[in-house]
Amino acid sequence: MLALRQKMSSAPLRIPRFEAAEARFSSWFGAAVFRVTSEGHAADLHFEPGDLLVIDQGGVSIDDLVVLVPQRRGRPMLGRMTREGLVSEPGRVPVALNTRWHVAGRIIMRVRTNPRRGGQVLRFPDRGEAAQQQLEFADPSQIADDLYVHIVFERAPARDLVGHLGRRLPGFRMIAPDEALVDGGELFTGAPMDVLSSLVAELRVEFGLKTKAVRTEARGTAMAVLGRLPFDAVACVRPGARYAAPPRRRSGSAPAMSEPELEKKQLGLFGEG
């Protein structure tokens, strides 16, 4: 067993690769977007092919995770701003700005489309009668901004499904016939993107119900993100970050924006996981 652990710990770290995403995604989110092209781990996060990184091209603060773009040839990579300066992720190697790299922007949101991996969420221990208190709609105006998951259902879920979710998801409460909130801390601390992905996948596969979900700490940000996400997609907004969706153009002034045409190969489920 010890030899196996040593072998696993010495396994090479898979570093994700990135590229600039197609223009339609930048138009959709109103920001620069990068796409993950190969699976890997960096900055304590798990990235899957097809994940989208939405970036803010404004100022960068300490501890911000950023996308670095080479001045000449090469691939984009991740970096983090520290008190000592910019370092690469993973590896924490000092980055030579201006001569080799420049900062494209800080990552404010990760998006994953068409999740397929289930089995993590709906099989959590039953919390019993706690669900019965969640069947009455909560007033969203009385809910303070906090770290939570906002879920939108394609159609109003059946009462027994609402009870099922209430018994398994801490802090679950309906706020409209087709919307719900879940405590975003207790359940989604370790790997929120993967847990979100599993939730959306399970609801689609086991109940035939499409959903979309975002983990954030501000209701206004949640609504802006959800307005841009297609069903069967999830997003994690970086704590402290805000996203304001650009106004939709009127049909008479410019071609109407359509929902991103997601690749069929993206049949898998971002945030922190």
C-alpha cells in the first residue's frame, strides 16, 4: 500500500492547456473568453476540455487567477498575482512580463457545458423532515447576498422532486416555481464545479429535467450569468467578482445574438473543482 501511494504521489501532474475561444462566446458573455483544450489541474482547480474561462480585462489584485498570453509563439497559461509579483500556475515560477508574457485578464467565471457525470449529489444522506419546510416559496428579496447556488429549471419540478432535493441539499429552498437556491458553502466547498456538474447531470438523466446553475455570492450576478447560460450548463463565479451581462442588442440595430452552439463532443459537466 505504501509503495502504491508513493507511486501515485510521484505521478506527473497533468497541466491543462488553453486557447482563445471562438468569437461567439465572447459575444455571448460580453467579455474575453478562453477555452480549455486538455484536461488537467492547476491552482487547486480541475479543468476539463470544453470548460470556458470568462475574464475581466480590468485591474488585477493580489491572489487573482489570471490568463497569461505569450508575446510571440506559445500557448496561454494560468498565473496568479502575489505580493511578490506574478507567478505561474502550477509551479509558482516567477513570470517575466512584457518580455515574454502579458496578462489577458483575471478569471471571474468558469463555465462548463453539458455535464454527464452524476452520482455525487442526489445520493447524499436523507435529511428527513427538513425538506418539508422548503416546499413553500421563500421571498428572494429577504435573502441576503451570500455564497449560494442558484438553480433554474426548464420547467417547474414535481412536488416529490422538490422534497427529494430538500432532503439532500443543505439550505435548499424554492424561490419561484422554476427556481431554487442552495447553500453554496457546506456542500460546494471542496470542488463546487464538479458537484454542480453532477447535480445538473443527475437531474437530466434520472428525472428528465434540464437545469442550469451558478454558484456566486450576489443575486444580481447570478441572474446576469443565468441569463447567458444555456440549459445543461453550470458556472462558478469567483468569490468577490461581479459579472454584469452586456445589454442585448435590439434586432433592428445588429444581428440578434443566438445561444452558443455547443460542440457535440462536450458531453461532460467550473468553479472550484
